[in-house]
Amino acid sequence: MRLLRWTHRATTGILLALATWGAMVYVRPAEGFLYPDGARIIILHVPCAWIACLAYLVAAWYAVRILRSVGRGSRQQWRRADDGCNAAMELGLVFSALTTITGSIFSRLQWGAFWSWDPRQTSILVIMLLFAAYLVLRSALTEPQTRARLSSAYALVAVVPGLFLIWVLPRIVNTLHGGANQAVIGGGLDPQYRLVLYAFALPGFLGLFAWLMQLRMRIAALEDRTINQR
Amino acid sequence: MTGAMWVLLVPIIVWAGVFTYILMLERKLAAIEVGIGEDEE
């Protein structure tokens, strides 16, 4: 188990190092950008955004498990799911904050200002606030069962506007990200960028997400054990 | 700041953010494990 954990960490570290090297050294400046070297930012910015979306989906999955088992299943079952939901929302906040910061640097180079209230920029800001609101709600509740029930209900409700803001809104209104969406999702990406993004950055960030989830849930499990002992 | 400096700043921000978060979690984990060890003694 220990060997598996260290193999996972080492593989993630190597993939992320390759992704950073790929973004900063390997890929050539992209044509069609106001500042062609600024396209390198995409390789780290896009996976951060994808991981924030993944965190939403993972949190929603745990939220369903909590609502199905709290008050019915064993205490252990819903406590574990509650820890998972909390971990995913916390990671969502971290990665959405990184997406916002790296995105605003890209915006400065490509569109001339750090913030332009573009629908995509606004949506990631709202998503970050939705993650933060979950953590505020959790910290306001002390009784574990009530906290699990209310916070998971919030996580499940918040996933609806979250997914709308991520996938629907930027596609029905005019956005500065139109060209970028076309390039990344529509297959118009340069082969070098595609290689670094899909072979190194995306698996590396997925590995990082799994590692951080595991670490966060281990802490929560130990905290539960300490509370139960006292 | 030049464009190249902004580009270079991106991996620094991303990895500094991630490492800080990991460090925070590792410290928390270590503190809990020490607490559990003391309780068991």
C-alpha cells in the first residue's frame, strides 16, 4: 500500500514536471495570439479549470451518497462520504482560485486587461464563490449529522448553477474565450500543445487531485477518530 | 513587467499554491498523528 502510494506520488510528480517543461520550453509560441508566448499559459490554466469542474462532480456524487445514507446507513458510511464531499469542495476552491489567477494573467497578455467581465471569467468567479460558500456553511454547523445533511444538500443544489456556468452560459453568449474553446475542445489545438496537455498535464493534474483527495480524507478520518476517542 | 515575465509567473503561482496547500495538509496530518500518539501513551 505504501509502495503504491509512493508510486502514485512519483508518477504524478514526473507528469507535472513534464507538463511544466512542456509548457515553458517544448511548445512553440502559438500563432493567432496577440502575445504568442502567452499561449503557454493554457497548458496549466486549462487543467486547473477542468479539475475544479471534476471537484464539483465528485462533491455531487458524495452528496448523493450522504443524502441516501444519513440517518439510515451506518454512521461510518455517511461520515466517510461527508469527508469526501468536504475534501472535493475544498480542492474545488483551490483549483478555481488558481484558474482565476492564471486566467487573469492570460487575459492581461491576450486582451489587455486582467479582468474584462467576460462571461467565462465571471462564471469561474461565481463558481469559486459557490465553493467558498459551502465551506462557510459547513463551518457554521457543529452537529455532524445536520452539517452533513445541509452541506450535502447545498453541494447538490450548487452543482446545477455550477454546471450551467461552466458548460452552458459560455456557449450561448458571446465570449472572449470563443476561439480558445474552439481550439481546445473543437480539436483545433496545435499537435505540440495537444501532446503536452493530454499526455502530461491532464493525467498529472488528475493524479494530483486523487493524491490531495486521499490526503484530505485521511486527515478527516483521523480527526473523526480523535473526536470519537474523547 | 514584460510578457515573458508574466508567462514565467504562471507556473510559479500554480506550484506555489499547490505546495502551500500540500504543506498545510501535511502539517495538519502530522499534528493529528502526534495527538493520537500522545493519547495512546
